[in-house]
Amino acid sequence: MNDKLKIGITCYPTLGGSGVVATELGKLLAEKGHEVHFITHSMPFRLGKFHRNIYYHEVEVSDYYVFRYPPYDLSLASKLAQVAQMQKLDLLHVHYAIPHAVCALLAKQMVGPDLKVVTTLHGTDITVLAQDQSISDLIRYAINESDAVTAVSNDLIAETRETLDISRDIDLTYNFVDKRVYYPRDVKSLRKEFARDDEKILLHISNFRPVKRVTDVVDIFKRVSEKIPSRLLFVGEGPELSKVISYVKELGLSDRVNFCGKQDDVAQLISLGDVMLLPSEKESFGLVALEAMACGVPTVGSIAGGIPELVTHGETGFLAEIGDTEKMADYAVELLSDPQQYEKMSAACLNRARTTFCNDWITMQYEEIYYRVLGKELPPSHRVDKQACAER
């Protein structure tokens, strides 16, 4: 019996945690022999070079003059149906309920009930869009009609149930990192370009949206730098960037803060850091904290959303209430002042990243869901042992 699947994946292909996870998942599934078809409006930025068993199908939007706005949703639904029929896909795995799950369900109506739809909730579709009553019914429909629904944290599952009055089963599938990419790098020579030997490096990576509370990062750094020689690296771009640059200048910290812009290979930069700062107001998961964890870098952040499911307080990092920059700074100082505690915490980060959030383990969980909706059993050869992940 052929136990390989034909899987269509739709995600936002640009920078962002959901697109990263969807693309990395597709690559891992392809490595296991499954045929993976990305169906998006542009090439996922993490896809890049040629990968065996991976295909890309671009969604082209009609510019017909009667449309006031380009009908992307309809174009996506049509393309999903077309690819599903031509490539005989077993299922569509779509990331975000709206618009992707809605489009996938429309494609299923066109293709037939044998095409299954798996929807992964990443956060914004629930924490932001579901608050809008004009589209909340559409999101509820997309979730209830999908053949399976997954979410990236227990916190997001709880918010989905409460916000939309959802009672159906939702599978918990945490985000993951590929341990072949995220691991402690030897960056001694590179580090000299950013800091002196006696200085510590604090790091923040985000899309600089207001929800990330990036000025809190500056406040934390200011307090830490008053007690410990240190530097701050910002990675990423977004709407709050100019505000943060002005705030850094206002506090007289410009000579100790580096703005690195968008970077593809963040594993190198993360390995430069001693502490990741994540004081967000909302985080359905907090992928950047996991990326740091996999590089042996503890996180100091906020008790928000799914972060406490990822960062174990006192073991793989420290957490404080949202906005309590004084407490976060105190935790950072405590950690950076105690080499023995730091080494212990760094080792705990590596172990947790390589077991609970191992790419092999999470990929298998998704495979189990795929086979389940198709009425099949996961082949024994595809099973992995959670503890063995740490040893690979």
C-alpha cells in the first residue's frame, strides 16, 4: 500500500511565524516522501532553492475591470480546486481560518468530499479578526466545517472556544524548529563586531507591531545596561520601528543599540545573544522564543498568551506581567550575573527545544492528523520517539 500523501499547503508566504512554520513543515513532509504543493500568491520566502517532492503553484488574481477590488479569495479557491483535481491531492492544509480555510472549503465543494481540509489557527484569526462581528460567523463556519483543526497553543484553543463558542475538537500542535538549522553556532569572531568581550548582548526579533511592545524592550535594556555592560540588537522591521529609533535616541542609547533590519538567517544572530527579550502584549505562541531556546538562549518576557507554555519560568527563562519592565530587567540582570545559573538554564533550553518542540515530533503529529481525516492509520515507519529526538 502506498503510504505517501499528496498535500496542498496554503499560507501567507511573506515574513511571519505562520508562514515560516507552514513552509518548514512542507519541507519536512517532503523529506519523508510526501508530495507537497504550495498554493500561494508568491513563493514562500523560506522555500528558495529546489526541494525534492515540493511544487509551487502561484495564485494569479484577475484584474477584470468590473471588480472594484482584486478578488484574491475567489482566485485562491479556484486555484486550490484546480491543483487538487490535477494533482489528485488527498488534502489541503491551510494556515489561518480566514481567508484560507474558507477558500479551501469552497474548493472542496467544487472538487468533492474526498478532498479533506485541515486548518491551523495561528492567532490573529482569533485574537483580532474574530473580535469583528461582521466576520466572526465566517471564521466560526470555517472552523466548524474543516475536517480537522489544529492550534499552536492551549491558550489559543481556549480563546477560540470562548470567543466563537466552538465545541468541536481542536488538536494542539505546537510550533517547532528544525534542529539542523537552529542550534548554538560558533559566532566568536562575528560577536566582536557587535560587542566587547566584557559586554552581554540582549536581542529582540519581531515585526515591530504595537502588540510587541518594542519600547518596553528599550526600557528593559536601559535598566540592564545601568548594571551590566551590554548591547541591544533589534532584528526585523515594521510600523513601530521609527518610533523605537526615536526613543533610543531620546534615551541616549544609540551607541549601544544596533538595528539589523530583516534577516533570513536569524540562527546566526540568535547565537550572538545572551538573552532574548519578548515583552509582548499578545503571543499565541512566540516562535522567536523557541528559536532562541533551540540556540541555548533563554528568554525574558511577559506572561501573555502561549508564552508560558513555551518558556518555563525559572527553568528556560523568566516571565513577568505585561508592562512590568522593571521586573523583566531584574530577571535579566539576575541571569546575566550568575554564570552557573545561566549555563544550567541554557542547557534546559536546548533539551526542551529538542524534545517537546522537536521538528520530527511535531511533523509526526501533523501526519497523524492527516491520516486520521483520511480514515487511515499512521504507518509504523513514520513514528518517532519523543525522547529519541534529543539524541538525533
